[in-house]
Amino acid sequence: MKQFMSKTVLGLLLLLTIGTILGLNPISAEFTHKAGDILVTKSTNCKSGAKCTGITGHSGIVLNNGKVLHIQGPGYKADTISISEWYSDYKSTKVVRPNKASQGKDAATWAYKFYVKGSGKNYKYDVNTTLSGKDKTYCSKLVWQAYKNGADKNLTGYTPGIRTPYDFVDYAWWNGHKVVRIVNW
């Protein structure tokens, strides 16, 4: 029994160590979100508790003030929520972070100035193939625009003219980003 316990504990420690190295951190007070972190979820529950219709997931960007900027879907405008509210609404999340912190800060600053304080605060939700267009938006377009306009970084993805939340995860390395946290994926 003692040998079994030793092997079990050793195995758990090994898994935790590997998980930490790979950034597979559970929700904890030890993790600090940074400006420009991209939050991607496959848990597309709307605040009302009803299932959203999006099959491509959902994304948001952490602002310099620690809030998350996102747009929920049809009928909504861009809005900010707390990080704890994000994890309450979207239990399964990956955090994608730029390798250069300055890019994240620049993207977060642009997103705040445009979507919280500027003309973007009145944009309604609409998925279209004009990434640079500034009249309607969707969750991953909002993030893409923040990086393109704030950090001069074109985040690439699968389909020309449109970005999905999963593009930020799947193309993280290509875009000079990395997945730094995985929760309940």
C-alpha cells in the first residue's frame, strides 16, 4: 500500500509539473491575467443561461483595467465584464498571450479607446467578412481589430476575411502568441 501511495503521489506531481510547464493551469489565485490576453471558450453559454447558437466558440480580450471586453452575440453591443464573471459564464477557457507584453498592452489600449469609450461602443453584433470594417463587429473580430489597430499585428487564421475564436488558439505560435492557461478544456 505504501509503495502504491508513493507511486500515485509521484505520478500526480509529475503531471502537475508537466501541466505547469505547458501552461495547463487550473483556476487559481496564482495566475495573473495580463492586458491583451485573449480568452477563448468553447462554453458558449449566454448570461441568461440559454445556449448561444455559435459553434465556433467565443472570445474576449483583457483590458489594461483587468476587465474583459467581448460581445455576446445577436442583439448585443461590446461590453466589459470582470474576469471572475467570464469564468463563471464560460467555464472552459484557454488564455492566449502575446510573446511581447507591449503588443498586448497596445491592443488592450486600442480596444478600450475604441470599443469602450469611442464610436465602437455603439456597434451591434454581426458576423461579416470585412475584418477592417468599423460599423458592426463580432467577438473575434473585436480581438483581431485590437491587435491590428493597436499593436500593428495581423493575427492570421483559417479563413481569409473572417476570424474565429479558435484561430487564436490554433495559430497562437504562428501569430507570436502562446497558450498560457487551460481551464476545463
